[in-house]
Amino acid sequence: MAEKPVRTRALGRGLSALMADVAADTNEEKPRRPDMRVPIEHVHPNPDQPRRHFDEEALDELTASIREKGIIQPLIVRADPGRPGQYQIVAGERRWRAAQRARLHEVPVVHRSYSDTEVLEIAIIENIQRADLNAIDEAAGYRQLMERFGHTQEQMATALGKSRSHIANLIRLLQLPDTVQEKVVLGALSAGHARTLIGHPKAEELAQHIVTRNLSVREAERLTRDPASPGSKPRPRATKSEQAKDADTVALEKELSATLKMDISIDHLPGQESGSITLRYKDLAQLDDVLRLLSGG
């Protein structure tokens, strides 16, 4: 039987409803009233939780706070679909981990009846809203929202209060080799450093070079453009137009050019969301290809 295609829909059963839980869950000034308290061994993390990295220092601080004051905000849970009588965490895994370290026997919870889709959406949304989330995990969250639920970058930008260019630039980081992504996760490389390496044949080698020499983002950009850098091929001198554009725009132009096999130019005013894309075809056959793509043929 053929698989059903992913249907594009509005975020969640109403993103406002999911965001309300996330907002209340992260607001320590107005703790919500728990529905009940349950044994900590009856609560389990969500296996589809997009956040895989938890800062140990921050977790230790939270553990110390819980030992002294207890859990201020209850965890949001649902009935665990694979364990009768047990609960699955929808939001609050950091508190659950810290509560285990603090050796609590039970935790306060708020029970919700979320579907599998809503559980994943709220987990992703909660993590994206975290200030300490690294760029790779944030990018993975956006990609999950797009691939699993068919959400567009424009939908996510509007609903989550992010710019579309911010989302697009982060998702491009997932093209980097795993070792480079790991350096971003660990904080050795910033997202700005990592963006200069996208598409470079020696990204791993250059990433280590940037870390070892503690280069700035501008220095990293010059390194990746330098014909003498490890693995670099001689490149033509940048045009005045390219020099005026930021590194992300130039990199995106090159990616689109390689994909469509024609010259692409992206122009937009600094700080603006609108702009123009210029495609230059070399013959009528290539023009036909472009028209087919634009018409969905």
C-alpha cells in the first residue's frame, strides 16, 4: 500500500495552545499548580526528544536549586503509550534529570492528552525557545518541523517569532560534517564560524585550524577564501557585488547555482526580508528547464 503523503497544516492544534504550555513551563515567576505528584520512576523521557545535549554545569545548578527549593514548575506529561500506568515527559526533561540527581522520590506533574504529533511539536518548540540551545540542535528542531509536519520556513518564522533567514541559515549548518557540527555543539565553534565552512571540501581540517588558532569569524572567512588554505582550490577574485554581500548570501548563491547549474544572484537590502533572485540561462533549453521547475512540471 502506498504511503500517505505528509499533509501541510497549521502548526499544532493551534500553536498558541502549545506555546501557552511552553511559556508557562519556562516562567518560574508564576508556577502552575500540579495535577498530581507521581513516583519519579514512573516518569520517562520522550524517545523523540530533539534535544540530545544538556549542559552539565547548568544541570548541576538546577540540581542544587531543586535540593533546596524543590521543583517549582511541574513537568508536563501524558500517559506513556508503551507503558500502562506510566507517564511520558512532554516538557521538563531537564527538571526530571536534575530531580534524579537530587534523589527525589516523586515529582509534580501536569497531565495533558497530547497526540504523538503534538508531543513532538511541543518538545521541538520548547527547545527552540531555550536561550541556551546550541545552533545545531536548534537547526535539527526546525528540520524536524519541516520534514515531519510539512511546515514551511515562512510558517515557522511567523509562528515562532524568528526571521526566515535565521531559520534558513541554521538549517544549512546541518550540511556540515558531523565532526564540525560537534564542535558547534560543544561551543568550540560559533554558528558564524561554521557557516564559513559550508560546502568547503576541507571543512573538517579548516574547522580544527580555526579552533586551534582561535580565529575570528572574519578571519575564518578569509581563511576559507584563501587559495593557499588547506584543500582550497584557486578561486576567482570576488566581484564588487560579492564583496558587498554577506557570507551567507554568497554561499547560498553558490549552492543554488550548483543545484540549478546556472548563475544565480540574490539581492536584498541589509536588514530587510524582501529582495530579488536573478537566474541567468545560457540557452533556450536551460530556459525551458527553469520554466518546468517553476510550473511544477
